[in-house]
Amino acid sequence: MPGSPTIWDDLTLILPLIVLWITSFVLLLGDVVVWKKNRDLNPILAIVGTLIALGIAVYQTISLTGDKAFARSLNMDALAQVSMIALLVTGLLAILLAWTYLKNRGLERGEYYPLMLLSVSGAALMGAANDLIVLFIGLEILSFALYVMAGFSRSDIRSEEASIKYFLLGAFASAFLLYGIALVYGATQTTQLSELASRVHSAQTPMLVAGIGLLIVGLGFKAAVIPFHQWTPDVYEGAPTSVTAYMAGAAKIAAFVAMLRVFDSLAPVSSVWLGAIQALAVLTMVFGNLLAIAQTNVKRMLAYSSIAHAGYLMVAIATLAHRLDGPRGAQAGELAMTGSLFYLFAYTFMTLGAFGVLIYLSNRGKDYQQIEDLRGLVRHDPRTAYAMLFFMLSLGGIPPTMGFMGKWQIFYAALSGGEIMLAIVMALTSVMAAFYYLKIVYVMCFEEPREAAPAPAQFSFGASLSVLLSAAATILFGIMPGLLYTLTGLVR
Amino acid sequence: MSFNWSLMVFFILAGISVGSALLVVANRNPVRSALFLVVNFFVLAIFFLTLSAQFIAAVQVIVYAGAIMVLFLFVIMLLNLGAPEALKERGGLQMPVAIALAVVFISSLGLAGSLTTGLPPTRATPATVDGSPYFTNRDILLPADLAQKLRNGADPATAYLRDQMHPEVQAKLAAYRDSDAPSVELISDMKRELNRLVDGPNLYDPQRFSSVRLSRETQKLLNSASPMTDRKRINRLLLQDVFPLEITKSDQMGSVETIGKAMFDAKQPWLLPFELTSILLLVGIVGSVVLARRRG
Amino acid sequence: MHELPSANLVGLITGLPLLGFLFHAFFGKLIITRMGNAVGKRVVGGLATALVFASFGVSLIIFSGLLSMEGEHKRAFASLIPFLSKPVAWIDIAGFKANFGALVDPLSILMCLIVTGIGGLIHLYATGYMAADKDYARFFTYMNLFIFFMLVLVLADNILLMFVGWEGVGLCSYLLISFWYEDTENSKAGNKAFIVNRVGDVGYALGIMAIFAFFGTLTFYTADGKGFLDAAIAGKAANGADFTAEIALVIGLLLFVGACGKSAQFPLHVWLPDAMAGPTPVSALIHAATMVTAGVVMLTRMSPIIVKSETVLLVVAVVGLFTAIFAATIALTQNDIKKVLAYSTVSQLGYMFLGCGAGAFGAGMFHVTTHAFFKALLFLGAGSVIHALHHEQDMRRMGGLSKKIKVTYLTMLAGWVAICGIPPFAGFWSKDEILGYAAGIHSFGMLIYAVGLITAALTAFYMSRLMWKTFWSDQRFDEAALGAHGHGGDSHDALHDHGNDAHSVHDAQPHSSGVKESPPSMLVPLVILAALSVVGGFIGTPFNNFFEHFLEPSIARSEAHHGVSFLTGAALGTIAAAIGIALAYTLYAKRRATGELLTEAQKAGNLLYQAPANLWYVDRFFYDLFVIRGGNIAVALWRVVDQNIIDGLVNAVAGITGLFSELFRRLQTGYIRAYALSMLTGVVLVVIALLWSAMRTMGK
Amino acid sequence: MLGVPTEYFLVLSGILFTIGVIGVLIKRNPIVIFMCIELMLNAVNLTFIALGRHFVHVNGQMYVIFVMAVAAAEVAIGLGIIVALFRSKETINIDEVNLMKY
């Protein structure tokens, strides 16, 4: 029937995902059957596939072809498209990092890249879901791949420990999420987010309230919100660094885009959930930052920092609650949306950059994980040290970096939405954050290297390029946030 | 009603399921835990059956009790974990705190009424399950398609049905555009008119329904019963035959046919999740391959 | 003419140093390795210096354009991107707009002139001072970057962009302190600097929030009068709310906390003396002449908000005054020549704040200007001395240099008379102006004035002490030993003992020994700055106060007035300076041989009372009163308050946070069951909280 | 069992879910923990189906199909992880999986 969407239109909308799937099939089969020995083909093909998907996604975003698809089970609006771009960029950087990392470890197993691409598609589906059940399936695709990838280094007992911890706790959390979905369904007779938005107000039953609570729990786990965060440091530490980097970026983006969607449609009953979100935000900001201070392992520190950043993003979610409170609230809601997307971009660049530096340094044969390992880095490897310095400043939200711009946008959204208290807590905890980010800067710049002259890191294309791209983005979008805002600003 | 047999059966089965669940947790031997889990799954399958979910009940038995639990048992045997002494439970606060918290969890859900008073108003006894021939809004599964079909009136039966409707509703249908989701009023109007048709004279006319595939039940009823007594029932069945997808045939809600049709209907939101489960299973397969390989 | 001529050049002021930064970052090291050490360094240093001077030239063009502008405001809006005359949007996000724009007005252009002018001279000086450094290119990369950020700070047309510059200069300062970071005793200085500055930054950030919350914009002024300072002057926010003194109090205090951090006001001053560990040109440029005055510049920029609240003004004045005298007493006790100058800087910054607090922002800025001249001069001179003595910073091992390094000595002399406040040198005019206004504060202005005068006397005293110990007393070092085996003593010089890093000029002439005058590239800036210190004050004399008149359009009108007449003030000020110098003369001139008073006094104790019969009663009295008692008090102040209480506080905050961190991380037991339990706790709490809040709202 | 109110099923499934939660929290054998998670998922399935019947809606059952697919994949991966862990640690006591903490 002309005019109404056909299945082909729907498939076109998820074309980037289809490209990812096809790439993973090709990689899976090719690794076993065609190019058994040529391990470099895996990352190269994965990059090609991701780039094609990225190109398509960018084209679709610019031409604004987005719409609801598959009988409203997907909502390929700007939020979905832009978050897909963020995820594909994360995937791209993570593949580059993995290339170096896996090679150094002799872990170049053909399944790594397909798993990663599949999990990217799962994460993108979470961001595009208009149906809670699609969100759930997307989350599980993402999670299953991550469980396996966390345990990818089979000779490392820590990696296996990370895997089982992540798996058991993740499955536990997703059971709660599922129960939440069931209760929301019971209260509103629908799981479609666009339908929910129009129904929740008249269905404010205890069942709905409990359902919302469990949704917060399930999504909060993925996003590493306190008190559902405890897996984070252990898994970040134990998992292979390339996986940690990817996980930090992709899981955070997926979880928060999903949260934005869910709480956007739950805005009519914001009085129910606002208090809890505020409390979790404060808790997450304060304790995430506090706990990071005492860490001696960079990966663990970055894990707590990722928790702290989740806290900042929760401020945006809380701001979303005011979306329906008049024009100022609507503006604040829009800002929270665009701001958190910007922030997610910033977070993924700076976190992958920081992990990338660790991976690049580990190229020397020894694993760089402890803060101590970075002592006096500026003396023997100034370029890497400056890249790290920049990522730390960005993570700490110090201008003129992208991290500052992202934080500022959420700050601004919170202010316009009237979340003054949260904004103040955000400002104060940002100071606390300076303690631990600058500890690394301090150790790199002001302390003597432990060894006289460690062997210089071998050049590795993947890690170098990834760090370079992240650093360039962190600087460029820090100075010229408008460039990225043309993209994130589409999400209104 | 003197004695509610079904309630009694429910309580017996519920007791078994709770008991077996408790034994899963309380047992030290993982093999026994697994076996009690199988019991639990079977009881749930019976529940599913009685909740008009025949297909799911079958799948529950085949997939869960059959495949999944066998896998569990296989792994337990493989790792030779039959001896429970290995994992002596340690004392400490974990267990009492855990149980207390869990009890607080369920009782807060229960006491706040999340599980008991949260359901939206609906018919106490569903129409098509207990035999009532009337429609409610919820019986119209695909309001958009129904509105389209009625407006277009492509076959004589549909056209006739439309012409029987109130002129105002007909006007509304004519004004309906494909791109819009049908408004709530339109859905209510269609429901009201359909119920009027059910209440009205026998709709059947061989000529009129020549292009409609009549279900066997409808044919049986048309052939056997006296037209007057089962008029409403026949009308309802005829309407169901004319709009096989658009309105519920909830007496077969859980059948393979219904589920299959819903699953692969592009107009329903199940196609994508269904395809996605294949991706999910692929991740599962690749993951198991990675995990199952020897180290190194 | 209401338009600013050549407004499209404004972007070059910031653009040129940025260009220098980028060029050196990418090609600096390459040039030095390719073109050889001598030529390459000349190219790199010369280019860096030339770009800053070029930026100075552009500033001059804009300055003359500004002078020719008509109209009351003398205000123009330009872009920070070169050759664009209209500002472009930097952030334009859903109702929030900030330009990448420059606000060209007397205040910003004055600061541009200072930053690029003094900055250029210091760059020139550094080409000589750093000549032997192996990280030469890196040094100039940072220096150009610093100039860029400083110019962004002063030129920004909105407070957010100003914040970017503010943090940028902080970063450069951090990197440059670390440039020669070897000494373990000072190894915590870098952290201290950053933590203390972060405290200030929170104040600043919260101040920005408060401004945004009330005014709804962060732009200072706009052409159509919609900036928040426009609104503050008009007394109405955009939404029509009254701009009350209470709001001004909140915003003003928050911003003041920020200013205190950057400008090293009590108690956030602790970082500045430690920051002297960096190379001397850095101390001169960043930690004396420019960055540390950013707080004063910011308060002056915000003067329409500050003057609205009497309380804020008073707080600024009192903190400034206290910092001034507090730091001056500490300066009495220091033996490291750069530490003396560092505490002196803190003290002079206190004066500037006192001026702002008196509502005389123009006078404060005037002191910023003259202080930039003479303090840069003094630091560079000290650098020249240090260089001449092969990295000796301890004044106890100096002396008798007046004959050995004549040019340095004469220029230092100019700096000395300027800071002491001897008429008609630069420091006299600005200090007098501030004290005059301070005397007009409320009913107790005279009290403030008196304390200010005492501080002036102390300043004259410790600076004279520095001069005596360094130049006029007998030589207390073994000239032959200098350079022969490096450097003597146990000074905590950051330049000292660092094996791989720069030994600057000293290494350039490896086999020279003895005291050597610095090369011309270092002396030329000294001479120019000396000239400025001598005559620079004449731009702001009360007879023809060009300076404050020029600055007037940038500053809110306040009720500041002189509490004493010019002649009285001048006389009293001169007398105070004279007393300080005379005291130093009586105490130090006689002890040329040792130059050591305090330590010997402490050692010798009572012996001094049995000194020869021709005792100068005055001498003994003053000696007793000021040096032994006063000195002990000053030492106590330094030891107890500065080193223990404030440092302790900073460390305690860090320590307590760390302790909590350690405490809470124990909750992370590593057991899956424990994690699941905490999740379940979260589940229960969230569900109960939601149900509870829902019941409350539904109950309504 | 037409006469049994939907709420009874909801309460029953809530109880089963809670028993699963308790099991996850107190068991030491990851396989049994995993079984308890399966118990939780099945409890949710019961909720879905009871609600589906209540609304005369096929949705409730559709969700269950997807949940079952998820559970199947989860079992494949979960048991894989457990077996891998057992191979390298020779123990399956979850309390001994405690290298990383604080």
C-alpha cells in the first residue's frame, strides 16, 4: 500500500545494525574457514564494517529519515540515531584498542570482534527501543557479549572472576528489570514507551509504582548507579583492558539512552520517581568520587570515576522529570536530553582515551595498571603523558575540554529545571574528583620515574590512532562544542 | 457457587510450587535442587495451561524442564558436584539479613497493593473466555486495520457490515486516514457498532459471506443450531471470521495459531523481537564456543 | 566614532600567541634538533618572543582605537577569531548562548597591554635565562599557551569563557611549576596549588551558577544592554526581578572566593610561595605580574555586582588588608630571595584587594599595573642574581653584589624604590591611591589606613633587608668556589641539583667561575622594566589621573572617596617608607660583615645586651622590639599559622576525604553475595521510597 | 481455573520471585545461584501470563516466549562461564572467587 511503511522501509532504518550483523557473520565464518592465520584481517574487516555502518547512520541522521519502525517496536528517532553514532564511534575506537591489546597478549581469537559488533547492535537496540521487551532483549544481547568478553583472557584468573561476577549479578539485575517490565505491563496493559506516556497518568497504581522502581534498579545496574554499582570496579579491573574500555563506553551510553527514553515517557508521573532518582544521583556522585580517591589501580579508579559520571548523568534524568512543568521545564528537559548525549560522547572519548593510554603503554610488555606505573611518565614518554593529562583534565571537567562542556550542559539543564541542589552537589563533588584525577597527573608530572629509562613503547597503530582520535575529539569538541551540538542538538 | 473447586486446585498447585521452590534453595545437594526446580517448572506449566496459554505450557515443558534443566544436570554431573559437603554453609549475618530483606521486599509489594490492587479495571470475566459474545475495546487488536477494512469495504461482507453501522460512524470511518492511529472514540464507536451487530439479526447470508473463509466451528454452528437461540454466538463467530486478525478470538488465545500469526504479522510489534532473539542466540553460541575452548 | 577601528584585529591578540603555542608544540623540538642547538634555540625563542610582542603591537593599535572612540562607554564587541569583527557563537545550545567573543574596553585592553608587554619582556629574558635548557621548546610552548589563556581570560566577553581562560592559566601554571620539579621537599607544592585553586574554583563555578540563575545570561555586556552587568547596573534582572543587595552578597562572596584562590588571598595564599619552584621567568610572569592578578581583574570586571553589597566590599577590604600585613610579616623572616618576593607579592595583592574593597577598583587596577612593572623587575633581577651566583637562592650566602653585577644592581634599585613607595616612583602613586581610598571606608577607615601604613613600613623594611643582604653587605660566599664544583649549600632551590635538566646559563658557560653579569637578552628587559618602575606611576598621579579616567567606563561607580588629602597621604606614606628603610639601615648597615641579624640574635641572645658601650639606644630598642620580638612573632606566624594551620587544613581536608574513601572501600568486599545483598537493599529502598512518595501524592 | 482471580497468581509469582532472590543471596554454588535466577525469571513468566489472561491479550504470552529465548541463551553462557571457572580454580565455591576487592 503506497504511503504506509513496508517491511523494507523498516529494514532500511536499521541498516547500520544489519551491516554489523553481516560483518559479524563474515568474521565468524572467515576466521574459521577462509583466513585462518591472518589475524590482522579480523580487526580490519571489523573496522570496515563499523565504518560503513557509521556512514549509513550519519547519513540517516542528517537526512532525518527516522521514524517508528517494526510496528512501533522501535523508535528510530534522533535520539536512537545519535546514540547509535556514539556507539559505533565507541566500537570503532574499541576495535582499534583491541587490535593492539589482543596482539600483545596472544589473545587474537576470531570471536572477539563479532562479539563486540553484536554487542554494539544490542546497545543500539536498547537506545532505539520503543518497547520495553525490545529494550530488554537489546540489553541482554549487550550483556551476554560483555559477560563473555570480560572473561576473554582465559589464562588470567582475574578475568574469569570478572566474568562470573558480572554474569551472576547481571542476570540477577535483569530479573528485576524483567519483573519491573511485567508490573508496568500489568498496570498499563502496554510495554510500548510511546503508549506508556499517554497512559501512565491515569494508571497511577501501586503496581505501576513498583514497576517503575524495578525498572530503575535494572537500568541502574547497567549504568553503575550506587548501590547497584559494586560489580563495576571488580569487573573493570579483571576484564582485559580493551574490554574494559569498550564496556565503559558502550554500556554507559546504552544504559543512559535507555533511561532517557524510559523516564521521558514516564515524565507524567515524575512525582513518583523523582525523589528516588535524586537520592540515587546524590549517592552516586558523592560515593563514586569518594571511593575513587583511595584507589591505587588506574582501572579501578576509572571504574569509580565511571560511577561518579553515572551520578552526573542521573542529574540529567532527574531534570527530565520537569519536562512537563511549563515552558521552562520543557526547555530544561530538552537540555537534559541533548546535554546527556553530549556528555555521553565526551565520556566515551575520554574514557576510551585513558584506557587507550594504558593499552599503549602496556605495549612495553609489562601491564600498566597501577598508578605507580605511571610515575614520571612525562620524562620518558611526554606525548603519551600529555594525552593522559588531557583525558584526566577532561574527566575532571576542567575547561577547555569536552568533559567540561558536557558537564556544563547538564549543569545548565539542572539549573533551568530547578534542580539547584543537585547542581550544587555536582559542583562540589567535581572538586572531590580533582583529587584523584590530578593524582595521576601529579604522579606523571612531578614524580621521578621508578626505573631509570624503561624501554620506549613500541609504536602500535591501533592504540596510537585510538588515543589520537580520542584526544583530538576531546580537544576539538571542548573548544568548539557547537560542532558536536549540531548532532546532539537534534535530540529534542 | 457452593464450593470453588478451581480455587482449591489452585492452592494445592501453588503449595507444590512454593514448596519445590523452597526446596531448591534449602537443599545442599545441587542435583536435588535441580530436580525440585523441574518440579516447579512442571507446576508452572500446569498453571500456564489453565491460563489459556497452551503453547507456552508446552514450550515450558520442552525447553525448560527438558532442555535447560538437562543442561544444568549435565554440568553438575560433569563437574562432579554431587557431593554437598564441599560447600558447607557458613554462619554469619548474610542469611538472616538476606531473608529479612527479601521478606520486606515482597511484603512491601504486597502490602502496598502492587500485586493485588494494581490491576486496571477490566471485565471480571473475560467475554470470549466465558462465552459472552460482546466486544470490548481490548478485543479490537488492530484498530487501524479494522478501520481500514471497514472503510474500504473490499468484499461484500465487510461492505455490508459497514452499511449496517450508524451513519455517523460510517462518516468517521470514511474520514479515517491510514497514517493516523485511530482515536479512542473511533475504537469505541467501532466496538459499539460491532456489539450492535452481534445483538442484531443473524448476519449470515451465503452470498454475502461467499468470500469469507468460515471456521469449522462457525460452520458447525450454522449447520446444527437453531438460528434463533444461538444468534449472538453465530454473529460473533461470523465477525471473527471476517476480521480474523483484527479482533480477538480469545478462546484460542494461547494456541499455536494465534501466537504464530501474531508473531509474524508485520503489523504487530513482535517480528523484530523475534528476529532479535536469533541475534541473542547467536551471541550465546559464539559465547559458549569461546568459553568451551581450552585455555590459551 | 562609536565603532572601534580595526576591531577585526582583536582576534590577533589571542591568535598570535596561540599560533606560537601550536607551532612550538608541533615543530619546536624538531627545529632545535634540525637547526642545531644554538641557531634552533634562537629561532624558537625569538619566534615565541616576537609573537608576543606582535600581540602587544596589535594591543597598542586597539588601544589607540579605543582612545579615539567616542561615547560614554568606550566598549566594543569583537571576535576572538582573527579578522572577524563580529563575535561568533561559541556555545549556542537551546537558549543558552555564549560567544567566542571579546569585550574590548579599557579594562581588558589595559590587561592586554600588561600581559603582552610584560610577557614579551619576560619571554625575551627567558631566551637568555633558559638558553641551556634541553626542554627549551617545551618551555616556550607553555609560555605562549599561558599568554593565550591569560588573554582569553581578560578579553572574554562572558564569564564562562573567562572561566576557560582562568582554568587554562591554572593549568599552565601547574605545568610550569613542574617544569623543573626535582626537589622532594617541595614535591607536594604542585598538589597544594591545585587543591587550593580548586577550592577557589568551586566558589567561582557556584558564582557563575548564581549569576546564571538570577540573570539568565552569562555575557557581561551586550550592545543592546542585555548582559548581566548591564542588568546589574540597571538594578533589574531580565525577568524584571530587582537586583538586591542580598543577591549581590551571594554572588559577590562566591566570586570573591574564586578570586582569593587565584590571587592568593588569606587563607588560600599557601600555594603561591611554593609555586616559586618553577623557573624564575615563570615566577615573574605568572606568579607575580599577571596570573595572580586575575582575581583583581575579575573583581573589577564584576564591580557593578560587588558595589551593590556593602558587606562584600567590606569583606574584600578586610581580607585584603589582613593578607597584606600578614604576608609582609612573613616576608620579614624568609631567607630565600624568591620566597621574600613571593610573600611580598601576596602582600601587594592584599593591597590591590584592599583597593577593590574600598570601592576604588581603579586604584586597585593601578596597583596591578605598577606592581606588574616593579615585581616583574624584582623577580627578573632576583633571577639575574641567582644566575650570577650559579643557582644560589639563599640570601645568607649572598652580599656585596652591588659592585659585581652593576646593571642588575641598578635595576633592582629602581624596583626597590618603587615597591617601597618612595615618591615619585611607580609604587608610591598606586599605593598612596589605595591607602587614600581605604582611609575613606566607613567610620573606621583611619584604622585601616594605619594598618596599611604599618604594612608599607614593613614592606620597605623587608625589601631593604633584601637589598642589604644581597647587594650592600659584605660578600659571604667564596667566589672561586662558585661554578667550580657547582653550587654550595643546602638551599632548597628547585634549580638545584637536577642532573638531567636545565642548568640554564650556567651550563652554557661550563667552565666559567665567579660572578658574571647576565647576557644582554636578560638585561634589556631589566632596564626597560626599571624605566617603567621609575616613571610608570605618572600615568596615574592625582594631578592628572589619566589612568583612572581611562578605566572609568569599565568600572561601576562607587561611593569611594579619599579619606585623607593627597599631601597628607603622600607625607605619611613617605614617612612610613622612610621609617622602614631607616630601620633596616640601622639594623643592617652596621652588620655588613654578617648580614645576619635574626639568626645571630637567636643564637647570641643576651650577649647583645652587653655589646660595646657606644650602643645606639635607638638601634637596640628597635632591634629588641622589631627584630627579636617582632621577628619571633613573624616567625611564629609563619611557622604556626602558615605552615601548620593553613597547610594543615589543606592537608587535613585531603586526609579526611582519603580516610573516608579508605573506610568506605572496605564495603567492597569482593563477595558476589555481598554485592547482591547491597543490590537487594537498594531494590527494597527504591521500591519503598517510590511507594511511599506515590502514596503521599495520591493521598492528596 | 477461571474462577481464580488474577491477583492470586500475581502474589504467587511474587512469592516465587522472592524465593529465587533469597536463593541467589544465600547459596554458594554458582550453579544453584543460577537456578534461582531461573526461578525468578519463571516467576516473572507467570506474572506475564496471568496478566495476559486478565487482559485477554496475547501480549502476555508473547513476552514469555522472548523471556524463554533469553533464558536459554543465558543458560548456555552462564554454564559455560561456570565450567570455565571450575576448570581453572578447581572449586566452585563462589566465596573463593574473591581476588578483587576494595
